[in-house]
Amino acid sequence: MKTKLLIVCTLIICALTAKSQWDLYQYFDGADTLEYSTILVELDTSSFNIWQIGSPQKVIFDSAATFPNAIVTDTINNYPINNVSSFVCKFSTDEWTFGNGGIFAIQWKQKLDLDKKHDGGIVEYSIDNGTTWLNVFNTPYTYNFYGYDEANKDTLVSGEYAFSGTDSLWKDIWLCYEFSYMIDYDTFAIRYTLKSDTLENFKEGWLIDNMMTHLTLAHTIKNDEQTEYLYVYPSPTDGIVHIEAEKLQEYHIIESMELMNTTGEIVKRYGRSPTKFYIDISDQKNGLYYLKVNTNIKSETVPVLLFKN
């Protein structure tokens, strides 16, 4: 009985510790001031930066999601032309000592009022302390990104993937990454950038509030139970190949992958990646290939048939 009680107490302590370390908040109301529980926001100090923390006083952006404040591209004025304004949320992985598996999720609420295709709200991430920034849309490294209206996901005239158009209703946005992939880097950062072109359209911009982070052992969207360790699909494919390894409650990554032709020649190599990933083999000739996937747990080789019309 004492042993069972000790185990239960240990699990409770671990759960509370996990919650305190992973559930971070930023409601922009001045209450989120404890470093261990706060998402720290760094505003660009440039005089051209229009992100402000305060009470929105516009037509569409008339209030914060949680009274009184939010972060918004100017609390009163429309955003100007030829503007690039950013803020960054940084997370130090050196302080992440609880667990190695699961999904790290960043959640926020937002409204949009941007000139469709010309002006946009760009979300990027960095794993090298801001030296390199990668767009979170259309990248195999993003585990999941959802909650927005698909009509507001667009490619700007400048070629960047971004939020664009108008959405006057609060949307609950989730951006998710595999935790095992993140913890091998010193820092993980998310950057939010409003970018406008030379045309004046008298739009209100981008409004964000109620930012939170979570660490979950299972994803927030329930997936079908995976019966095999490795799932590679589709086959045949016209180029994109999805790889999904079984979700484990421990450190788990793909260390490398090799694409081989029928003679055993390696035609493509891939480095470290999350266990949910995709590759593009459309630059190869039609035919049968074998994809060898090496995780830190085991290696498996699966056939992939490439057929391009």
C-alpha cells in the first residue's frame, strides 16, 4: 500500500511540475510577470515598428480577447504602407528538463484585417537564436498548424506564405512542434511580422491576444491509432512522401533517411527530422524506390513507387 501511495504521489508531483514548466501565458494585462510562467515578448525597437501593447480602439479591433490589453499593429491607427513590423517570443530549451517526448503547442487568439494577397501576417520559427527564420506554413518541420479560416491562408504577391484578408471573429490558433526535435537546440523562437506593400488600403492590421504554450503527450487533434511503427504514404506518389513513426512518450526522432533505387544506389539523403515529416522525390525518375528510415529506436526500409503524369 505504501509503495502504491508513493507512486501516486510521485505521478502527481511530476504532473504539477510539468504544468508549471510548460503552461506559459501572455495575456498582455500586466499579470504575466513571473518569468517561469510567462511567455516573454520582445518588441522590435525600430521607430518603424507599429506593434503596440494596449487597448484596441478601432472598428474591427475594438477590444482585446481578455480585457483590457492585447498586442496589435497600433491600438488606434491603420497600418501604414511599406511597413515591416515584428515581435518575437523566445523559449530557452536549456530550462526544459521535464520529459523528452510529446507535442509542444503554442496557442493564441487573433483577428485580421489585411489587404488580400498584398499585405500579410507572417509567422516564422527559428532554432538557431534568430540567425535563420523559416515560415511555419508549408514546411515538413511544423507538426500541425490550424484554427484559422483557410480563406485567410495565402501566398502574397511577394511570394511569402502568410495570413491575409479579413477575419473579424476571434480565431483560436494552434502551432505545434515535436518536442524531441526542439530540445536538441539551445533556443526556439517564434516571430510574428506584419508586412505591407506600397498601396494604401486603410486596413487595421493584426490583433493577437491570450498567448499560451502547452506540452501534451498526445496531439490536440485526435488521430487514428497507428498499428505499425512506421507509416509511409502514399504509394504510388507523384512526389510528396509522408513519414510518420509511432508516437512515443520518450525522446524520439528520425536521425537520417536514405532513398535508394532498385540497384541499391542511394539517390537522396536526409538528415535529422521530426518523426512526422514529409519529403519530395519528384526530381527523380518514375519507378520503384526504397526509403530507409533510421530513428533513434530502430530502422525500417519501405518501398515507394513514384509515378508522375
